Amino acid sequence: MPKIMFMADAIRVNGPRKTDNSFSVTFETGEYEKSKLADLLLLDPGQVLKVSVETE
């Protein structure tokens, strides 16, 4: 399975949601990451994703 890698300037975590205790994670990126993020739009919306975060 191919990896989609991009650099994020910031991260925001919202939650837990009252209805199901779920969380929402948002990554903020700069304009130079736009072409890398385009691959995210091609993913099947029902597909389960495995997400890894690496810090520098």
C-alpha cells in the first residue's frame, strides 16, 4: 500500500464528542504540500486508514 507523506505546520485535536466520544484530528499544512495532499482526495471514503505521526 502506498504511503502519503506530507509536512504539517500544526495539529489540532477536538473532542471527545458527546454522542460517541470520538475525536477529530486536523493537520494544517503550507501551500507547498498541496500536491501531496491531492492523493488524499483519491482515497475511498469508506477505507480504513492507518496513520503514523513522526516528529522532527
